[in-house]
Amino acid sequence: MSAQVRRAMAAYSSQSLDADVNTASPHRLIVLLYDGAIKAVTIAKLHMQNMNIGEKGAAISKAISIIEEGLRLSLDRESGGELAQNLDALYEYIAYLLLEANIQNDIEKLDTALSLLKDLKESWDSIALEVQQNHQAGQEQMVQYGSI
């Protein structure tokens, strides 16, 4: 793939992401953060395997930034209670794993962080599916009883 095609694809991806972020619900924004962190860790793993130290470090830094400045800061510690505290501790652990993976060039730590991020994203995706199904069921019930 030529550099020009890559730049065009990156520009399209960036515009698409901007549009998604501007219209997304808070729940969708969290999913986008997970997607970004997962992508950054995946890219870091490829760079680590190819011994591209600078690019690996940049990708890991991006993933840590998404976790620290996106996921952790989005937590509502007051009303989130124990769940928010547990997620905060998990995000802190994932960021620590990424830092250690970067320093030690440890693919296993990247894999562990990646697995945790994917599990968390899967949980958020299932919440969205459940909300959507409940919303559709509610609409069907309203139609059935003549509310719509």
C-alpha cells in the first residue's frame, strides 16, 4: 500500500471517528475509548515483535493515555460506588502492565493488558445490546397497547 493511500485512509478514519464522537452517547464514547486502547496495544505488539522500539513506545504511550485520561477520568467515583472503584483499580493495573511491557519488552504483559481490555469492551458491548433489546421491547409494548 502506498504512503498516499495510507494517508487517505488515515484521514478518512480520523473524520469518521470525529463524526462518531460528536454524535455518540456516553456509553458509545466508552466503547470508542476501549477500541482505541485495544488498537494501540495491538499496534504496540506488532512493533515490539518487529523491534521498532520508538513506534512501540509511542503506541504504548497512546494506550496508557487513553486509559488514564479517558477511561479512568470518565469514572463517576461518587455515584459509581464499588464498581467505579474496582474499574479504577483495574485501569490502573492495565496501565502498569503496559508500562512494564514497554520497559521490559514483554509481549506477555501486552497480551494480558489486551485480554483485559477486550473483556471490558465485550462487557460494555453486551450492556449496549441489552439496553437496545429492552428499548425495542418497550416500543413493541407501546405499539401493542396503542400508545404509538
